[in-house]
Amino acid sequence: MFSPSALLACIESLVPRTSAELCVAYSGGLDSTVLLHALARAIVDRANYRMRAAHVDHQLHPDSASWREQCGRVAQSLQIEFVPLVVTVASDPELSPEAAARDARYAALRQILKPNEVLLTAHHADDQLETILLALMRGAGLRGLSAVPSVQIFGGGWLARPLLEFSRAQLEEWARAEQLQWVEDPSNENTSFDRNFLRHRVLPALRERWPAAAHSATRSTAHLREAGRLLDVLAATDLETVAVGSCLRMAQLASLAPARRRNVLRHWIRQHGVRVPSTRKLTTIERDLLIAREDRLPCVEWDGVQVRRHRGLLYCMRERPPFEPADTLTWNVSQVLELPAQLGRLRVQRDAAGGLATARLPGALQVHFRHGGEELQPAGDAHHRKLKKLLQDARVLPWWRDRVPLIYAQEQLVAVGDLWIAEEFAARGGEDALRIVWEEKPQIEAVGG
């Protein structure tokens, strides 16, 4: 049975005891309206709690602005701080319209959440059942079938779903008994959306046959999450045996049984803060990166993420921005030079310990990127050496070698990033010297180098 006291008991079982700041994600629909009103009543005499309501206007319906205003009036009537947020939902071919709106909504809510504040959303047991069914239709694995957790870290605070124990029918019964009013979004009736199709066409038949379907699904998700935690423990144990720094040793990874190998791959990818790829992509990683010949540099990409292989190690990284190596930059060394493609910045600073001889430098230098065939006599070295060989010996990763800035004085190579300076431009004893500083430099060296 739903009630304000039952709601508060659920919240107090979920949120950290140190948190007294609550923020309701208030859409104006039935579920969030019940959450807002019931919570306001539950904490009216609780001085240790403070709450506010945040409404996200997705601008996807002509009436969205009026809904936002109506939500503001309801919050004002309850003497609750109201935070209106207006977002633009980007079109993404990789995402459904519902997923794109959800991403925009949570991004906006994450930005306004205070440290240790708890964001409360109105997901209930029927939502959980819908999520499980959608995950089944996508062929999701254990983590996807576990649906949404009741509480998780979110931004600088927490995200909690205290209504998962209650069905939509229970919430509606309380709302009608309290004579509440809420917004009815007509798009919720559009069965071309997958979730709406389930809600209007599939769930009624399920509930007719199995009235407790939603609550049964909630229990199942608890079992699935427990199994998921056990897999995470196994993955963490395996990762200790196959990891070196942020990379994976291919030989040790290949020695694992296929199921354990895929489990540790998923765990490792999640540790990099990116979405785990589809089973097909994961199979491609196993096939192309673990089996391909040693002289190849295979790369598997998804969602702006790349997994690459080099010298027996797997690397996971964000996709590098587009780059035009033919571009030439002019660098006045008295100023900071911004490099293209998020490669950082170059500047110089005086250094009594040595560096480039100030007297031998022109007022402006040029910055190029590799075309091939470049040579350099590094300071302190008796011979000119191929830049390709220098970069290899310095364990610069192959996919970064064409993005190391080469600093020239007209036709003469003066320095290679902050790695080497040319012998003929090196300061001798007593000469004023400048040292090149490469700020926000990417991680260009191989792990273990």
C-alpha cells in the first residue's frame, strides 16, 4: 500500500544517512506528481530534510512551456523551490528518440545537482517490467536485464528510485484519493514508441494473466544484480592477472576461457568510463585484435571509442579528433601556440640548465607534422637519426607518431615536441636557453615505456 510514510521509509533505506538534500525530478505526470506531493507531506515536520523540484522541458511538444509553468505553480503551492531546465534534444542516429531525450534530461539534472544531494525519480514497478522487456528485445546481457538500480552514484550526489516497490495502479489510486491533478502528455499514447507499445498493448495482457508481474520482475532484477556483482568480482580478479597499467596483456587475456575473457573485457572497458559495445563488436575485438598478425595495427571502434593493439597490449581510448597533418602553424615563441585536434599547447620558458639557444632562434618558428623521411641529430648525439626510428625507440605509440609537433626554423628541424632538440640549436655553456613545454600533452608513450 502506497503512503507518504511508506515512501519516506523507502527513501531512508536508500539514501546515505549524511544526505538531507532531496531533489525531485518533476515532469508533471502522474508518477512524479505523486512523488512530489507525498514527499512534501512526509517531511513537513522533518527539519533535517530539505527538498526542491527540478523540471526538464525537452521542447518536443508545443505545450511543453505551459507544462513547465504549471509545474512551477504546483511547486509554489507546496512552498518548494522550483528549478526549471530547458534542453535541446540532439538527433542521434545511434539513439532512439526516447534515449536521446533521456540523455539530455539526465545531463541537465546532473549539472544542477548539489554535492551529496539525492535526485529522486518516479520510476515504479511497471517501469521496471517495461525496461526488462525492452532489454530482452535488444538481446541484452545480465547487466541490461538487471534494469535500473534503486540507488546509484550520480554526479556529485546520488540518484534514487524510491517507488520501485509500488505499481502504477497503487500510485494512481493514491493520487485520485488525494484529488491530485497532473499533466497528460499525448505522446504517451503514441504506440510507435517501443515503451508505449509495451505499456498499452503488451502489459495489460501480462497483468491479466499474471497480476503480480511487475513485482515479480522487480524480484528478478534483484537476483540478476546479485549475479552481476559476482561476475564483477570475478572480472576484477582476472583483471589483476591480465592488466598492466591501463592496458591488457594480450597473451594472458587469450589464455582465459572465452566467457571469462569477454567478462574481463567488458569490465575493463567500463573502467574507462565508456559504454560496453555490442556482442558483435566484442567478438570483433577478440578476433581482430587477439588473432591478427603481429605486424598489423588493428582498431575496433564504437561510440567514439577505440580499442587498439601494440606490442602485446590492448589500449582503450577516446577516438582522436579529425586532423590535417598538411597544416603549417606559425609560432611566435613569446606566445603560447594552441595545437590542432586537441593536441595541447606549446610554450617556452627560460631554463638555466639548457635547451634551445635563444640567440640562434628566429622570432617566429613553424610547426609541421610528419610527412616521412625527417631526420634529426639530437643534442648530445654524434649522428643524425631517422625520426621514425627515434619515435620507435622512445616507444611513442604508432597512432600518435604523425601528431607529434615538429618545430622548424625555416627548413631546419629545431625540435620534436618536448622530446628532443637539434644539436645545432642546443645552448652551450653560458648561453641563454629556452625549454619547450608541451602542455596538456596526450599520453603518446606506450605503457611500460
